[in-house]
Amino acid sequence: MIKLIVTDMDGTFLNDRHEINEEFWPIFEDLKKREITFAVASGRQYYNLLKNFDKIKNEIIFVAENGTYIVEKDKELYVNSIDKEHVKELVKIGRKIKSANVVLCGKKAAYVETDEPELISEIEKYYERYEILKDVLESEIEDEILKVTFCDLEGSELNVYPHFKEFEKEFKVAVSGKIWLDITNFNANKGVAVEKLQKMLNVTKDETMVFGDYLNDLEMMGSGTYSFAMGNAHHKLKEVANYIADTNNNGGVVKTIKEYVLNDK
């Protein structure tokens, strides 16, 4: 019996137009009646997730910034921030990559050094609150930094990842999308966050269903017996998931919940 459902957002729960499947809303009501907890686990900012789920924001759990920030009903349940010296080190390396743009992801806001329209357009898809600074290292940022992210329109996996590969023993380095690379503390990822939720809710791995599509979802696939990689997922994620769902554009998450949880084919 499923008691906890956790889904990634982009490329998973959302279609390629960043829309929520309208079938989800009545399904969520059915999940509530069955006392099944629904959580979203994303690389997105908490305030962005809050906006997407405004009408049920007090009824679900938010796992933001790749598992570094868990919030329920405006109450912080878990925070895993990066040491400021480590932030400086990562930013300095990223600045050597000409096409990479740094995004410091804090609890209060995201902090960027660019005002280029194309990049700001990408940032606004995932960050509801952000500030444009001349220099993120020289500015007085009174915030806890949860994640150091790089946006590279030329591609993150081939262009940015090689520069940080050697740091994988010290940090969690995740290619989270075609143009995104996220760096968190080594012990911070969606899988760890889901395990913390399971302990809080007294839910087992066998009672957990998870959905993902990209490499920042790898650890999460191991946290639920019912682990689904989307049909459009990265091939490495499909290799570790126990099941394959339909694609995000075909409503794979909704279809799977109906079939496996609500038995409504």
C-alpha cells in the first residue's frame, strides 16, 4: 500500500510547456481521502514551487533545491546549506567557464550576476525570487546558500560538468537539466530528503512511490520500491529505476498514480 508519493517537477510532473496536468487536481483529492502524502522534490526554488501549488500549498510537502530544503505549511523541516568558503571556491571555478552563469540558491532568494534577457528568462522559470548583483562574492548576502548552480546555454553535461567532476568526493555534483548543473553538500540530494520524510512520516521504502527524469533524481530512485523513470528520462536514470512511466508530455505521473494507487485505468 502506497503512503507517500514524491515527484520531480520539470520533465516529470510538468509537461514541456511547464504545465500541471489538469487531471491531477481531482486525483489529489482522492489521495487525501486515502491519507496518502504527496510531495514535490525539485531543483526549483521553494517560492517557485509554492506558486505552482498555491491552492494546495498547505496540504503537500515541498522538497526544494535538490533536497536541501524541506518545508511543510511554511515550517522548515530540514535545511542543508553550504559553507561560505566552499561557495567561493565553486564560484571561482565556474567563472573560468566562459558560457557558464552562476546562480547562488539561498533560502530567501537566488542571486545572479547577469541581466541578459535570455538567461533571466531561464532563471525566472525556476526562481520566483531573485536578485541581480554585480558580484555575488563581494556582495553582503545575508542568506544561507543551499545550492550553487550553473546555467550554461551551450549544455551543462558536456560543457560544465567536466570542470567539477573532480569534486564529486567532496560535493554532490548533479547535471539537473540540459543547461543546468547543481552542486550541493555531499550528503544533500533528493534521496536523502525522501529518507528523512519517510522517518518523519513513519513510512517505509515499500510504501513509497517516486518519479524522476534526470540525473539529480538518481538517489531518489533508490528511496522507493515503486521508483519510476519517465519515458523521456535520461538513460542512466532508466537503468536504476524499477519501472518506466509514460513520458511527461503524456501525463506519465498521473497515469501511473491512477493505475498503481487508485486502480482507475
